[in-house]
Amino acid sequence: MSSVPNASALMKIGQLKKPYGIKGWLWVFSDTDDRTAIFDMQPWWMKTATGMKPLTVKAWREQGTGIVAQFEQIPDRNLAETMNGVTLWVEQNVLPETAEDEYYWSDLVSLRVMNEQGEYLGTITEMFETGAHDIMRVTANSDSLDKEERLIPWHKQTVIKVNMAEKTVLVAWPSDY
């Protein structure tokens, strides 16, 4: 197994949930759009109290509406009971390339958000999903227009342009929304 990667080179891709059965299988929550694509991204690292540790998938399958997996490092249910909530990470260089207008959420966090009126609204501090669409949490700072935190939908009618070189997102979102 390779040496422990630098934390800044890692991206969270999922989380372990409750045990499944008695042989150390666990439910896996995938952060990927295609939830089974998580298994194409290897090797996995798990974040523990003692640091990043490797996690090797032995087997996995879809089970009902979820996914379960078995790991080399988790031989039985007793150990699996201690793994609920452990986050799963991969090095960014193993992630698939994105299409032209697609972005990994981790690449969007910290971008500056400007509206069409030329006002600086703040920086993206979080991306999350609501079911209808993704949301940007835009947090104000000392340089922004005001002190308002904004939740702006990540939608083709709202996001006009992303400029990764300039680290900016142009949005159709007046400051009085």
C-alpha cells in the first residue's frame, strides 16, 4: 500500500454506516452522483482518530436501495460496529476527469462569488444537495458587499460563468435576494 497521502490532496467520497450481517460488511454512503462509481476510485483512505488509514474493498454489492461492502481491514461484525460514521477519502489524482461544465465541489469551495451588478457577495464555503438541486453557501467576509450569508442554487439559470483561473463564479443573483 502506498504511503499516507497529504490531507490537502484528498477528497471525501463517502462514509461508512451501520454493519450489515456478521462478517464485517458495512453499509456505504457514496457522495458520488453515480453512487457505485465510488468503487472505481481506489485506493480508499479512512479518517480515524489516529490519522488516515488505508481501506481495501474485498467485495461490494447493491443491497436494496443501498450499497454494502466488505473490507480487508474489517474482518468481523465486532470491528464493523466501531466503524459507523468513518469518512472515506481518495487522492484527487484518481478521480475521473470532469466534462467542460462540470466541477468537483471541492474545487468550488473558496471561489469568490460576484453577481451581474458587479457586487462581490462573498466566498463559497460549502456545497450541499437539497434534492431539487445543489446549493452554494456563500459566506460574507470583510471585502464583500455586506455581512449577509447567502444560499444560492447551483443551477444553469443562476450560475452564469465559472472562471477557475480567476477563482470566481458569476451569478444571476441580485444582492437583495
